[in-house]
Amino acid sequence: MLITDEKKISEIQTEFHAKFPYLKLEFYSQPHTEGGISAHNMLDAGKTVGEVRTIHQEGNLSINGNLKVSTLESNFKEMYGLNVQVFRRSRKIWLQTTATDEWTLAEQNRLGEETGLYD
């Protein structure tokens, strides 16, 4: 996934959701603690990456199903200065994956698909 200052948060969210349809990314102005939840300061998806990040480096962020949620969130922070939180679909709601951040994206997506079948 290409990260540039011109890209909108919504574009990153759409690209991620296309790969993992039962997961979504939310962006925050402040980081969450390890195992903690992001409760405040969700960023407007219409903003550009350049408007909200602290590290103005462009590049490709590798995202695949074998990546742990915690690693993905750390990579966004360390490489691009972006605070993200992964959410998993559970029936009709989205849950922050804080208790399962050590699971891979594929595992999270699979569980989201299984629990989404009961709508």
C-alpha cells in the first residue's frame, strides 16, 4: 500500500478493506497503549495523510494476511507517524481488536467472516 501525503485516509481504509473485508482501519490523533483501546480523537477520513501524520516519509507499506495486528499498527506509527487501530466485524458491530492484537490479519478476518454470517 502506497503511503503519500496526498492520499486521503479514506483511500487507505478502502484499500485495506478490499484485502480484508471483515476488518477496517480507523485513524486517531493519539496512539493507544498496548492492549488499550482508542476511545477519542478519531480522525476525519476526508483528511489527507499529510494533514495528520508526524513522519512525512513516502513508501510502500507491505500488508499481508500473515502480519500480526500489533505489527501492522506499529508499522503505521513507526514508519509514517500514523496512529491506527484495526477493527473486526462481529455481527452488526465493529470491535477493536485490542485483546487479539497478536493474531494475524487473516485470523482476524476469518473470525469476522464467521461471526458476520449470523446477520
